[in-house]
Amino acid sequence: MATSPVTRAAGRVAVPVLGLFWLAVTTVPFLFMVMTTFKTQQESYASSVWALPEGLNFVNYADVLSGPFLAYLKNSVMVVVISVLLIVLISAMAAYAFARMRFRFNEALFGLIVAGMIVPIHITLVPIYLMTRDMGLYDSPFALVGPYVATSLPISVFILTEFMRQIPKELEEAARLDGCGPFAIFFKIFLPLSGPGLSTVAIYNAIMLWNEFIFAYVLTSSTSTRTLPLAIWDYQGQYSSNIPAILAVVTLTSLPLVVAYAFGQEKIVKGMMAGSVKG
Amino acid sequence: MTSITLSGVNKSFGANFPVISGVDLKIDDGEFCVFLGPSGCGKSTLLRMVAGLETAYSGEIRIGDRVVDKVEPADREVAMVFQNYALYPHMSVYDNMAFGLRQAKTPKDEIDRRVREAARILQIEPLLDRMPKALSGGQRQRVAIGRAIVRQPKVFLFDEPLSNLDAALRVHMRSEIATLHRNFPAASMIYVTHDQTEAMALADKIVLLHAGKDMLKHGSIAQVGKPLDLYHRPRNLFVAGFLGSPTMNFIEASFAGQQADGARVALKSGEEIVVPVDGSTLAAGAAVTLGVRPEHLAPVAASGAALGAQTLTRRVSAVEHFGEYSFVYLDGGTPAPLIAKVAGDGGFKAGDSASFAAPADCCHLFDADGIALSHL
């Protein structure tokens, strides 16, 4: 469709302006958060909200790190790593079956798993709590792994199935002629070729689970078993009047995500777009 | 024994989509057989059934003395070269070629020896450490062939291996595949293409396949034989029209009677042509189709033939010059213009009236069902 020079000129101006506006909307709260962590409690009361800190004061970080923060961090890392590994392995195997194997009810089963995305996790809380308690896992970080894997599988299977459908069928056939069975085809051909899709699933789920609150809140109760989102919750009670300290907790908690996104954003976007356009 | 035998092979995708019908075929030891046909005729499907990548709905496939219908692809001792090469993108050229041997638990030394030998034959030794994405189309095709060679198969299967290459490279790789066939005389080869030039150039035997309604009516196989047999003695109108470029000229006519030197046919434009075929089964006046290839229509002045017998005179509607030869388009008596292929520029121009001799032995006659009448 032809566009007039005026429209094109307006587009050239509007796109960067809107981009800068959106950058401000997303960056300003983040900068405010980091900036405030360098203020003392008195300073935060005495100065204007937007005033710069008097210096680089790390007392809030020292304060937070001297508490049980590292225990929360250890639990978060452990739960997220185990969950993500399981999610990637299980969803990749399921995706391979849905993308490549011809069996009865393939489409129906795929539809059922993807439909799992629309189930609100809150209605599953009570049954999952009861099952966790009956299995003796209540108040253990491992109690979180099962629900995390289960609730993450639908979107992960969906993303990886679309990704694997794009791997040329001839590669699978060449592997069959080379003597590979289904498992060898999966581990030696499909898994290595699905790297970008697997990264997407891993990064996306790591971010979601790193921030997960409600299961952690319901299934754990001790400081030694809780994860970082609950740390913020706990610190909110402990430092109800110390805003710089709370923001130091939030900064430390979000730091791994910022790093992950900085290095992985291309893969996340690519993976999410898989299948949307013909390559 | 590396012969391949297909007996009563049928294949359909669902109840209403037969793609292969009643294929009975024997490919001899060391033979280079080309499956040729239009799009949708099932030639790739037939090849994939030999490879074990598709299962036949009914019938039997043998490789050597062994029935392979229920044998896994890897155990059929076949190697396949795919149209899009199907190289593993995450493996180097060396690993691509070695992959099948590693799967078969071949000793490392033996794998290395075979990969390097294949690389030497195909002149891809400097490429062994490269990844497929760093190769050109022709190099990728060689690696794909190399991957087939290292397995030392009894049967090589090629599924339109040259169709992704440009014209010049296609001609070059075609000669390399012919060389490969000479280097591995014991292995049988099946080669699928829709390009009749490739088929004519490479094949010991061509299997020309029907598509669509013809397949349902007559079965999949239109004709099997040596390339020149199919070209010079087509069994029916489909074969006659498929092989040759430009296609054979078809002229509607009626049977005027049988005489000692052949069947006499009367063209609608008034000429009478004698074709050396047995027309004894035809009734007088029966509708027939006369077929003459463009290169067999010789200008009367150049051929020295007498004007009259076996001569067609038409108005020239257009001339296409190609330097070495020219196509002369002739109007009159047929729905599509007749085409004559003449040497050089031919000296014709649009609007001329020109006479062309149709040598009796180069004429073909087809009955009302399109079946060729046998030559005397």
C-alpha cells in the first residue's frame, strides 16, 4: 500500500518519540528504586522523593545481606534450576511427540495440554496444598517443584511444538536411514537443533518462577524454606518504615532477572515469534 | 544381489487419495533407474517406499532376495540423497558423513578411513571441518552424496537431488552422479526427477509414471524401458508428449487404409501420410492421432525430399532463433501450432508458406484411446 511522504515523515518522528516515551515509563521506576537504595532512612524522610542520594551509601545492602536473604536466594536458585531443567526436558520430549509422531488423539491431547494455560492457578491451591501435605513435602523447597513444573508445561509445550514443527522432516528421515530410533533422533538431532526454543522456554520460565509468589506462600512457612518473593513480603513487615531497605531487597531480587534479560532477550523474542512468519 | 523388485505395489493417503497404483517393476543389479513423471505422479513416494520411509498399502518390495516391507530403513542397506540435502546443521561435514557409521558402531579407524576416502572421491577433503551453513549448494550436495557413499549401500536413492542447484551446476553435478555410478557398478541406483533431460542423460532404464486420472485408469506406470526406446517408441500419447522438448506435434487424422508399407492416414488439411505401423485393427475412417517430433520435420528444400508424399505445407506464424537451431511455428490443421526444429536460422520468416517432410519411420500413430500402434 502506498503511503504519502507526509505520513512517512510523521512515522519517522513518531516512532522514536513513542520509543523514548516508553523507555522513560519503564526506566524511571527502576532508576528510582536503585537510587533510593543508596539513601539512609533519615535521608529518605528528609529529602524530596526525587532528590539524588547524598552519596553511594551501601548500608541498606549490608543490612539486608546480613539477614536471612542468602538463605532465600539459595532456595530460589535451587527451586528454579531444578524446575526449569525438568520443564525443558519434559516439554521438549512432549513437543517432539506432538510435532513429529503420528498417533491417535495427537491433536486432541495437544489441545488439552495447551488448554491448561487457561486454568487459573488459584483454584488449584487447595488441592495442591492437601496433596503436598499428604506427601510429607509441606514446608520444603521441593514442594514447589511439582506445581511449578506442572503449571509451566502448557506454554512450554506450546512454544517447543511450534519450534520443532519447523525442523525439516528430511532431517528426521535422514537420521532414520542412519539408524536412529525415536530416542536417538530426539537426543541427537531435535534437542541440539532446538537450542533457541529451549533457551526461550528456560529463560521465560526462570523469570516467571523466580517471581512466583502464591505457591511459595501456600506451600512453605519457615524462613529456611522460603524463596525470594516471600523475602520481600517478610521484609515488608520487618522494615515497614524503612523504604530504602525494602527497595534494596527488591533490587537484589530483580538483579538476576535484569542480567538474564539483558543477555537473553534476543532468544526470548525469537522463540516467541517462532512459527509466526515463514523463514 | 542388489536387484529391486516391486510387485503389485499400491499406496494411498486415506481412502480417497490413491497415489501409486499397481506397480510391478524390476530394477536389475547395478542398474541406474530413473523414476520420471509430472508433479503428483507419486515418483518420490515410490522411492520413499523403497527406502522404508513410507509403507505400501499393498504389494511387496524386495531388495535382492529379501522382502523388506517390514524392515527398518537403516537395515535395508540403502542410502538416500535428499532434494534439500538434509545435512545435520549442527554437525561438521566430517560428522555428517560419519554419523550413520557411528550409529552402526563401526570402529573409529574404519569410520575415518571411509569418510576420508569418500571425501577424496568427491573432492571435499578441505571442507571436512566446515559446518553445512558455510557451504555452497553444490558443496552441500556433494556432502550429501558423500554421506551416502560412506555407508557402502547396495542401493543409492536420489530424490530430485539437483533441483535446488542452478542450471550450470546442475549439468556439472549430473556428470558427477554418472561418474559415481561408474565407480560403484555393483550398487543399483534409483533417481527421481521431473526433468526429462536428467532422465535421458543418466538412466539405464526410465520408469515414466502417470498422474491423476491416467494413473487411476491405466495404473501408475506409463512405460518402462531404455531412454531411447521411450523416446523413439512411445507406448502412448502421454509418453510421446512427456518426452522431448518442444513436445511431439500431434495432428488429428483419420485412418484411410492399410497397405504393405504401413497405415495410410488422411489429415484434415488434405494431405495423406503413410506411417509404417500395423493398422489392421482399425476400421476405415477411425479417428487416429499422428505424432511427429519437431526435429523430424525437415524443410523440404534442405532434405531434398520430393514435394508431395509425406509432406506438410503450412504458413509460418513465428520463428524463434537460438543460434544453433530455430523453432518454426506452423499454423493450420491443428489446435496448437506445429513446431519444426531446424538447424541454424532456417531462413524462414513469419507469413512464409513452408513445406516440411515427415519421414515415415519417424512418424507415430495413436488410436482413439491414445495407444501407439506397433511399428512394422
